[in-house]
Amino acid sequence: MKQREAVLMLDLEEAHHRALRRCHGCGAYARPVGEVGGRLLCEKCMEKARRESEGGEDGEIGRVIEV
């Protein structure tokens, strides 16, 4: 019996699809960046959670102040 080298072909689009997970913050399909309280979050929601955990009002983006 002769031994042959096995060649594996990878479909990159399929691998990209498998890397996407549903974000528990916004529901979008994206690559998970981190986990907060056991929930996977996308980059946008992770940044939002980080700002909220810092607690500073000056860190809020898009806040409207009426005078």
C-alpha cells in the first residue's frame, strides 16, 4: 500500500460565515469581540458596555444638553 499526502481545501467564505455569531446586545451577526456577564457582544455593543461601566457622564456620545 502506498502512502499519499492528504490535501485539504478550505472555503474561506464558509469559514467567515462560521465566525459570525449573534450579538446579544443589538442582535446583529458579527464577530464576537468580548463577553459581558456570559453574553457575547459585537464591537459596537462592547464599546457601549465599556462606556457604561466607566460611569462618567462626559463619556457619553450623542448626549443632548438643553439650556
